[in-house]
Amino acid sequence: MEKSKDLSGLYCVKPFVQLDITLDNRAACCCEAWLPGAYNGCIEYMTLEEMWNSEKMQLVRQSVIDGTYRYCSKTKCPYLISEAFPLYTKAELQKAVDAEDGGIELESSLKLVKDLGPWIRRMLEGKTIMDIFPAVYNLAYDETCNLRCPSCRPGNIVYAQGKEYERRLAAHKKLFGDIEKGGFENVRGFYVTGAGDPFASSIYRSLLYNFDGSRYPFLKFFIMTNGIMLTPEAWEKMKKIHSNIDYIFITMDAATSETYKKTRVNGDFDRLLENIEFLGVKRKENELKRLILAFIVQKKNYREMTEAIAIAKKINADQLAFSSLDDWQSWSIEEYNENAVCRSEHKEYPQLMRVLKSPVFEDPVVSLGNITPHRAKALSM
């Protein structure tokens, strides 16, 4: 499907500010589904600086500077598809740099880059080798999870002891040792976690419960979870970083208990609702900056998309983010194709089109991401 966004003169800041440490302790600068072949090293045998300025990283940065985005998936990356995901012009990025230098208030569209001046300045200078460490880290090296979602993994994955646990713990300690050398005051954020669940992982749980955020007011935590273990008690244990939490992102993938049992195996839909309602109260009381729900569209759940919007609105979520199903190789190609209802060849794609015609998708709480072209197609039919 063709992208709906003109990329000329637009810049993605991710390769210049973010480093992901992912499965098998490999390094990347973006989600593999959005940037195929993104891996550029391994923390087990490379330093942070070596991974950050690897040849692959430099090539990806150059592709942003020259505007080709030749390594990116222009059909899956929501930043390259949807107007709701920000790319920036040079003039806008210069504003962000000038604002940080002069203490100027930025317009809302530039808020996401307002603390990234040093990194953006080097980007605007056309540098592909960064002489400062990453601003943001996506911690995705421990896949431990309390759920077994068929779209993600074929079985339970829990690392609590033994060789594989020690390997992940060693990677965590090495990464944070390197970060500490550069100074936590120079870090702008941690995504916890891009794999598994942070409250099921003892490694990530320890970070969230023990990190003293008061020492680093510019450092933000972006917490990504299935929400089942994010109880009021878990929230209280994170009190040292409450003011540092930029958002909590909870993947629900269903709007009914029956469907949730299929898409989020081992989950408890009633508990999920209890937890997100609690967080919705925290959001209303401004104790939580942002609450985002997510919904990965697939054959089992696409008929509940509009119901999910109603839930998001009811619990005071800031956003419900839809996305298409990616192939994480937990299924055979035949199984993936059967479940990937956003494929135009799928036998139920016409029914998906009928769902997407609903005016409820115009609600401000909705972010369609890479579902945007499908919605546009539905409205044109």
C-alpha cells in the first residue's frame, strides 16, 4: 500500500537520539518491523560508543539526511505513513535548538523534541557520527513476560534464574555502566520495555522501583506493559520515578473478555480493566502525565475496534493507538497470513473496511498509525 505522507524535507530524529538494545542483546536504532535489518552490533562484545556509531547507524542517519529513508519500511513505519506521528522540517528542528538555547516556549507540535537540542544540533549539521551518547534508550533485552500472546511468542518466556537470566542481567549492568560513565544527567529517557513486560521482569522491575528520578528531573520513563501486573501496589512502588513517567502505554488487543483470552493468553481482562481504571484516575488527578492504550489489529479482534475506543474514552486515556499485526515469526507464514487481516488479500479485509468506515475513528482519542491508509481506503469506497 502506498504511503500517504510526502517525506521530502522531513526528518526523523530517532537514529540521532535513540538506541535500542533488543533480543539477544543486539543494538538497533528503531523497531525491526519498521527498519528491517536494523541491527548494528551487540552489547556483549561492543561498547556503547561502538554500537552507537556503527557503520549501519551511520548509513541509516545518512538516509534521513538525504531524504531517501532507503532502509525504512514505508508501509509499516507509522512515522512515514501517518500525519499523527511527527517528522520535522529543518526550520522546526532549528526552533527546538534555539528554544533550548534561549529558554523559549515551544509550540505543542515540537514538545517531543524540546529537550533534544544537543542531538538535533548535530543532526542539522549533517553529522552521521555522534560525539555524544544516545538521549534515549529502548530497553528490550529481557523478554520475560507473564502473558503468552500468540502474535508475539509460541510459548511462555520467563527468565528468573540460570544462564539466560544471567546473560540478560550482565547486558543490563554493562549498558548502565556505560551510561553512567557518560552521566545519567545527559540521558533524556528510557523505554521500559520493548519486549516482554517490565513488571514480570525482575531486571526491569528493580529499575522502576529503585531508580531515584528526583536526581535527574530531565530523564523520562516511557513504560510499556500489558497492564496486568501494574496494580495500585506496583504504582506505589514506583514512587521514586512518578514525576519522571512521561507515559504508561498498555496493550489491550481486545474489548471483551472472550477475545482477550485469545489475543492475550494467560491474561485476566477484569484485572486489566481494574488497573487501567485506577491509572485513569491517576491521569485525571494529574499524577500521571499520559495514559495510552494500544490495540494491534488482527483477525481475532478487528470487530471490537470501536468498542475499544469507548473503553479508552471511559477510563480517561489520552490516546488509543491502533497498529497492524507484525510478523514476529511466532507463527508459520500461513498462520500469520490468516491472522493479518490488514492484508488487502485477506478474505475478511472487506469486513475490516466496513468497520473502519465508522465516524468514531475521527475521535481525538484515536491514533490510527499504520492503519491510516486502510481507513482512507475505506472512506473512499
